[in-house]
Amino acid sequence: MRTFPMLLALALVGASALAQDPGMQAAQQATQAAQQANDQAIRDAQLASQMAQNTQQQSMQNTQCYRCSAATPKFSVKPGRYSSPVEVKIRDASSGAVIYYTTDGWTPTAASTRYTGPITIGSTTSLQAIAISPYGGRSRVAIAVYTLNGVPPKSPVPQSVPAVPNPAAAASGSAKLLLAQGTAVSLVFASDLSSKTADVGDKIFLTLAEDLEAGGVIIVRKEHLRLRQLPKLTSRT
């Protein structure tokens, strides 16, 4: 007889447990849904933060990259027809940019002739130039066609240096005056010179700061000597 009450009690406990299962399951499902929503919110926040960082980095790169490319070179002489040789200078507005050019009709590259000074155009020529910035950016190609009727370029005329010799030496016709080795010669610029007035490739002239003497005799007066030239400017910043 005792077995029956025990079986009845077990059946009641089982029925009670079954009755509580739906509520527990609902609670568990709600907890899981909340956890999933929280995880998704965290992932969305991380994604938004990463996108914001990428946008900021891209903005910084775009801000810095205005230096990447170089400005298109400009020619000092307009293209056209000329009756005599013309001397063309090439300039570029980008600081530190290196200019390369061609005169044979080919598009210039970094392997072309580097611009170091004025170019004499003595016959019909298609002059093309590019500039490359220190960051490797390349400019557009500048093109100018100069038409000349086969006029040869002018050859530079060497300048003579007048001197005032020793009268006694001049009379003898054989004596020569020589400066002792190591004699200091003071030179100055023949004209005002600055980065605003000088271009790449310009010739720079020097003159004596004072009369040149040897043994108490004036060899060259300062107003008679104009030397040229210093090494050409190769860059302009």
C-alpha cells in the first residue's frame, strides 16, 4: 500500500516540473536574445569605430598627397615661329621638383635629359617637359613647338681679360708677371643675386673686389675683369 502513495508523489513532482518548463525556456530564450543583441551591438560599435579610423586616415593621406604630384612645367618663351635662335628656360612651381625634357618628339620620362639650364633652340623643335616631385609624383607633359628656318644656335664668345702690365716688362717684351701660389684673390658677385632673381641654370658672374697686384704692380684692375661662371644652379627650393 505504501508503494502507491510514493508513485503518486513522483507523478505529481514530474507533472509540476513539466508545468514549469515552458516558463524556464522562455526565460532562457529571452536571456539568449539579450546576449545576442548585446554582442551585435558591440560588433556594430567596433565596425563603426574601424570605419571612422579608415576615413580619418584617408583624409590625412589626401591632405598630405597634395604634395605627391608636381605642377606642370612652364616655358619662358611662348611656342611659335622665330627668325633667330631662342633660349628657353623651364620652370616648375613645385618645391624640390626635378624637370626632365626631350627635344626629339618623345614623351619625357625620368630617364630623359635632366634640365639644368636654359635650352637653345636653333631649329624647328618640339620641346616637351615633365616634373617629378620629391615624393615621386609626376606632372602632366608640357609641350611647346618652336619653328625656326634652320638658323644655327649662336656659339658663346669667350671674353678677354684686359690687364695693365708692368711698364718695364712691357718695354722689354719678354718679362711676365705671375702671382705667387696661394695668393688670395677676392671676388664678389657682378650683380645683385638672390633666390628670387636667379633661375635654375642661370650663369653667375663674378668680378674682382679690388685691383689685383703682384710685386706692387697692378696686374688687373677690378673694373676690367668679369669672370664667368660659377657652377650652374641645379635646384631651386
